[in-house]
Amino acid sequence: MRAWMASVLLAMAATANAADAQWHKLPTEAYKGKQDDVYFIDTQTGFYVNGQGNIYRTGDGGQNWTRVLQQPGTYFRAIGMVDARHGFAGNIGTEYFPGVTDTNPLYETHDGGATWQAVKNLPGAPVKGICAIDILKSQFINAGVLDQRTVVHAGGRVGGPAFLLRSLDGGATWTNIDMSPWVAMIVDVKFFDEMNGIVFAGSDANIERSHALIVATHDGGKTWSKVYESARPYELTWKGSFPTRDVGYATIQNYNPDKNETVRRVAKTTDGGKTWQELPLVDDAGVREFGVGFATPQLGWVGTSKGGFETRDGGKTWQAVDLGRVVNKIRILPDGASFRAYAIGADVYAYGAAPLKPAVAETAAVAVGKP
């Protein structure tokens, strides 16, 4: 009931303040290509990572960033923070991008990003690389007392092989799930509780044969079932976003060289991922989809090779919006009855009301997101 009421209040706040919000570019170091992940713990503390082996941290809402790690040879593709001090970063691994020499798939920090160590206690077959990290705070009964634990999933990678790392104790111990019986690659992962989760994937490591694929589990990853597969080759699902437990969206990447294959699509579910329908995004063969983020079931964004797209009617219609180029990840941060949103691609953007001056307590060009 509380989660339902929170989603209602968020939707009301979003609808009531539509004129005030916009995307604002945050001051970060210049980067030529696509950066891959950003994560804010609260409105002040955030991190972002990129393929040059860099991890950056801010303590003032994104007005200033400190590079806390520079590790050439590592391609940081994902980051997920448990809290301001404890978190994980995923490396895509070798034999995919040139210049990547680091074979460690996962790194961990316990001091707010000041130091990072490779996670060494990973069981099972070697995990080639990580493309997505999902952090879930879950309540459970511990010896008759209501307690909380941190569930972490780290999945990868694009192009395969497909493995899903799973921890029920915040990373102290892990299980390693070989996902090859169900998918050929993993690009994103979302768990709703310890038992129920979604993986966004491709059906074949060879893109010519791959179809966009989404699979779901209801037993904590022991078994998976296919809940969506596109009818077209040259496709994979890239990222997913669930603004509520029932409503979710996924980007469908298309690499078909056929010039007649011009429609770009997103997938949408309204029953918690049991079934999905395709919605047209744009009719443009030059568009390649990347990140997706929805603040409410109606309001959301997609990042593409040609910039961003916004919908305010649940994906029925889309309009171009400036949130930067090649946005790979869009994250929504609840903020009371409203929210803030962050997008990372060539640059880092934040979504909120008109920019505030640095001297104001609500630091950065990130005001409360009231779309």
C-alpha cells in the first residue's frame, strides 16, 4: 500500500508541475565516446564510470567531480552503490573492445570510492564481463525480527557469454548463474524482490541471428522463462526501466543493415513483465537506442545515437529532447513526493526545474524533478 501511494503521489507531482522541469548538462570532463553508467545515492552524492577505466565522485549534486580511480585497461560499464561508502563497479572484460586488458569482472569499494578492489570470491566458471548492476534493499524475517538485507545482481555481457552474479548479503558471498540455457548475452537486469527478476538480453551471440529477448525468473534465478522475443534478427534488448511494479519499458536495439528496416521500437509491459508489446519510437534507420528511464508510467525518456526522446503519455507519442548524445543509462532517484533523473552518454545530464546557483543549498543544476 505504501509503495502504491508513493507512486500515486509521484505521478501527481509530475503532472502538476510540467512547465518547470528540463534537462541540464552537468560540468564533467570531456569524453569523445559513450560513457555507460551514473548512480546517485542521494541528491548530493553520485558516481559515474566510463570505458577509460575512470570512476568519478561528486558530493555537491554534480557541480564538481573528483576522479577517484584511473585504471587504463579497464572498461567500466556499470556501477551500483549500496550506500555512500559501499558499492560495486563492473568491467566489460577482454576480447570485446580494443585496449581492454583487465580480466576482473567486478570491483568493490568500502570507503566511498577512495579505493577499489577486485572481487575475488566469485564461484563457478570465470565471468567474462559485466554490463549491468542491480541493487535491491529487501526486508526479511531474521530469527523472528524484521530485518533488511542487500541483494546484488551483476550481469553480462553484451556479445556473451551470459552469466549472472547474485549475492543475498551485500556482496559478502556470491552465486554464479550460467544463463546460457536461456540467453546468449545480458545487457541489463532488474529484480523486484529476492525471487522475482527480469533480464534484458539477446538470443544469440551472433548479431545476425540475435533477436531482442527478455526472460523472467520467479525462483531467484534457478529457472527462467521467455516473456518477450522480437520477430526480427539483428536485435537485442539494451536497457530496462520499471517506474512501478506493473509498468516497465525496454529499449530494442536494431543493427539490421537493410535500409528498409527503419522503424525503431521500445517494448512495454503493464502486467509486471509477464507480457510485452512493442511501441514505435521513431521511423529513422539512423537511430540506435540505448538507455531508457521512466519516472512515472507516463513520463519517460530514451537515449539514442541521435539524442534523446521524451514521452508524457506512456509511449504513445515521443518528442525529441536534449539530454545529450548516446545516453546509455538513465536513472531515477526518488526525492520525497517527486524525483530527480540522471542521464549519462557523452556527458552527464540531470533533470529538474530551472538551474539553481551554486550558492543555493540545492546545489548543482539539479533541482527537484517536477516535470
